[in-house]
Amino acid sequence: MKVILTCNTGLGTGGQGVCLANAAAGFNELADLTVICADVKTPQTDFSVYPVGYSASSRRLLATPLLRRRNDWAVLLSDLYFDKQVSKKLQLLPCDLIMGVAGQTHLAFKTAKAKGAKAWLYCLNNYLPFMQEQIQQELQFLGESTVATMNPKMLQRFSQECKQADLIVVLSKVAKQTFIDAGFPADKIAVLPPFINTERFYPSPKTDSTFRGLYVGTIEPRKGVQYLIPAFLQAKIPNSELLLVGGTSTRKMRLLVEKTLSQNSHIKQEFWNFNSQDPQQVFSRCSVFILPSVEDGFGLVALEAMACGLPVIVTSHCGAADLIEDGVNGFIVPPRDEKAISEKLDFLAANESIRIEMSKAARNTAVTYTQELYKHNLCQIFDNYL
């Protein structure tokens, strides 16, 4: 079987790229695989990779100061360019199955299905209109009225892709439920959780007595840091710190972080690139990981934190909630609930022996999310849908 896997990013680069690499590892043992991605160089792999480069129009838009706020147009232009390049490439390649990332694959699906191929839509987020609704609510809360969320044309393309798709593949049961709530039949949606390298993400001894909460990721409205900061301050935990690892995405989020850092010496911001830097330098210093997203298709960094032996606090709108046995390896809290986050932080700080047991349980959960399990799950999807 000839399988084409497409994603508008580099193989292994960022969250999308890691999911692309996961899928490539799984498909490579089941079929004759070709990956089409947005790299400019061809990576060394044992399957075919076609890099198509990046959209010059999108990059020019992001380089223009007055237009940077229209990130929705930059994303749309980038995805349109990528989709056109994939569609052209598909005209020359044999294809029995294409799996492409949502928002990036409308034209490619048309080309592949015209050749008789099956089309699987790989949705790395929750149902996109649900995602849009949650982000819009946060922008209104923050007063970010001039910041665009998702371009209407992107939502139109997504709707068309959902109709074209023979199957929709998501990362979590949480994400699947957002599709079901939107009226999609449950049997059209398959759950394929990601895996991580637990030899790279592993527990290391903590060398100080500070209770340190950790957030890793872009500090953007949908990730809920605007609720984490007041929750941490409300907890008033002695000898504690909150470490925010990542940059901000909007003006209001930047101002919020700058004000917070200037007024609270025990809240800190750092910048790390885990693609090239050792993640242990961050995770080993911390006591708990918090991902307070108002929407998140999975939240791979939560699984990485668990592999490093950190109990995690996530919201019920975050796909990583699938990993959590509440009170055993972490906690699930309602989205936007500062009090609930604060109470869980306070509990862990006051009960070190329980926190240590939860840390062990978190690691035990993470090590089950292996490449072998991923391949097993993918084989089951193959058997059920092909």
C-alpha cells in the first residue's frame, strides 16, 4: 500500500512536527511511505521525504510590523501554499491512502481521491470551530479585540476537509468528544495518542527544596496562563516559584507577563529549545507541571513532564486529561478555574510524600506511551477502516 503523509512543518519540529514524526514511524512499518513536509532540506530517513519549502508571502506578511497581528492570514497563506505544492506532487506519485493535517490538505484530498485513494484527516487540535470559540472567549476576556483568531477561509477549508475525509484521526478522547458534540458520528473518528522518547525524558533528582510549578509552551490565550498566574499567587506557598518557559504570542499576554515578573520575584520566565537543549535542565528543577489550557487537542508537553516524574495539573478541555487518573498521577480541573488550580498546588506543596508517590505514578503512566503501543493502535485503525 502506498501511503502519503503530509504536514506543513519540518519532520520532528515543534508539536506538529513531533506528531508527523510519530505517524511516519508508525506508517513506515505498515506501508510504502512517502512524507511531504515543509522542510527546505531532505532529512535522513529510511522512507521517501519531499520537502516543499515555505510560503514567501506568509513570511513577508509576518515581517511587516503593521501586519503581524494578522497571523490568521499568515497561517492561511502558508497552508494554501503547502496544499498547492502537495497537490502538484501527488499528481506524480502513486497513492492508496493520504493522511494530511487539518486545514492544510483540501486540494491534496481532491487530487488523491480523484486517483481512488482513501483520505484521512489528521486533526491535532480539538474540533476547529470549538477551538475558535474558546480562543475568541479568551481574547474578549483579555481585551485583545484587534487580534485575529482563525481565518474564516481556514474554517471553510476545514469543513470541506471533514466532508472529504473517510476518517478523522485525533490525538485524544477529549478531542474526539468535541467532534461528536458537533454532530459527527463516533465511528468516523479514531483516537491515536502520541508517544515520546522516555529515554530522553526521564526523572532526575531535584537538588533544592523550593516548590516549583512549571509551565512550558507558547504563552498564548488558549493555553490559560492568564489563569495560572493568579492561581499560583492565591496559593501563597512558602518557598515557592512559578517557572514559565516560552515566549508570548500577543501584546496583552506580553504585558501581563512583564507586569507579573516586575511585581513578583518568585515568578520567572525562561526560554529553552527542547529540540536542541536537554529538557532535564528544566524538568528536574520542578515539582509539578501545569497545563491550564482552555482548549488543547493533546498537550504533548504534559506527557513529557510525566515521563520526567512530575505530577501534572491539566484542564478537562485538554487532551492530556486522557492520561490522568485524578489524584493518582495528577489532577484534572475545570478550564478557567483559578481556585481549583490554586487548591491543587497548595495540596501538593503541603503533602510532599503524596507528591512523590504521584510523581512515580506519572512516570509509570508515561512509559506505557511507547512507539510499540502507537504502532499497535495504528494497526487496529488500519484493520478497522481499510
